[in-house]
Amino acid sequence: MKINPLAVMIVALLQGCASFDGRGLATGQSTAKDVEALMGVPTERIKLPDGDTAWYYSRQPTGRMMYAVRFSPDGVMRSKEQLLTEQNFARLTREMTTREQARVIVGPPWRTSKLERQQREVWEYTMYNADQEEFLLYLQFSYDGVLREVIVLRDYHKSPGGPSSGGRG
């Protein structure tokens, strides 16, 4: 039997996609070892105040997703969710949310920058809205670690008619 190399590559890619979002993991059954075997090494691990641990899997900037897998103290998966959603951003409160709280809510940014004159640290994320349109999310923190601005902008570099599509942007 002759094996088609293209078919082998397609199967390998599809298998890679299956682990991309942790599909196949079971809440209350999968262990930290199972998660790491399927999804790989997390981008970041955060110990949560209630004793749980959250592992963050960034697919930024091109993947526009941030998965969080939450584990109980005994290492069993409690939940898995995609964090970069409009509903999740509603949990961020200007003038109240701290840098540490925001990191738990939306995960680590793919890029940070400083606006020295405004005394701001800016975290950048890429995301899809509910209609699968591409957006950029910017969280601006004052140097005391408090969220001051949440800015969501349409990513016109990726939108039809934007600069990358050859249209006017």
C-alpha cells in the first residue's frame, strides 16, 4: 500500500488542531499530566487565592485565543475556557481591577508597552468578537497597578478593505 505524504501531513495537522483547545479533556477527570500531554507546556501558571491553580495557553497573536485550565489542589481539572470573549471583558472594571486580577481574568498579554508620559503600562491582546470579526484589546494600567482604560478596536489590518488585503485602510 502506498502512503500519500500530503495525507499524512493533513492528518498530523488535524491532530494538532484537536489539542489546540484541549478538546478531549474531561472536567473532574483529566489531570495536570493529561492536560500538559495534550496541550503542551502552558504559557503561564498562576496560583489562585482559593488554592486552585490556573494554567494559561496563549494562542496570541495570530490565534486570537487564550485558554485557561483550572485545577483543584489535587491536580484534577475543574474547568477549561477560552478567556478572550466580550462576556469575559465585562468582568474588568476600570478604576477597580488590579493588574493581578486582570491577568487571572484574561491571561498574560502577548505584548506589553509603556507610555511613560501618561505613566501607563499597556497590555495587548488579539481576539474575535461574537461574529468572528478580528479585534485588538488594550488594557491600560497606571503605575500603581490599577486598570484605567479598556480599549477594544477593530483590527482593520485584518479586515476586508484593510491594508493587508490591498484595500484602503
